[in-house]
Amino acid sequence: MKICKVTTLTSVHTGSGKYLQKDIEFITGNDRAVVIDDRKVLGIIGKGNIDKWIACINRGSSLM
């Protein structure tokens, strides 16, 4: 992988401006940040565990 330096001539906006909660809405590791897809998570954990998932989000605790 090549690494390059980019210099912008004007301000650059990246993203939507929405704040995401670490370890709840995104995770980091191995020099990467990954946004969690809610629908995929629900498909994996199942409807039976949705209350536990929501409780973690409300507490602000990690899903990991």
C-alpha cells in the first residue's frame, strides 16, 4: 500500500456531521474504524437479544 500526502486548497468536509458512539456505533482496531450496520447486528443477535443490545446502548457501555 502506498501512502501519500495531500494538501487541500480549501476546507474539506468529510462525513455527515453525525456523532457516533465508540464501541456501540463504530469500532476501531488494526488502524481501521468500522461503522456498525444495525440491521446486520440485529440479524446476528436475533430479536430475542434486542433488549440487551438496547440496554448497552442506553448505558453507553461497549458491545464488545
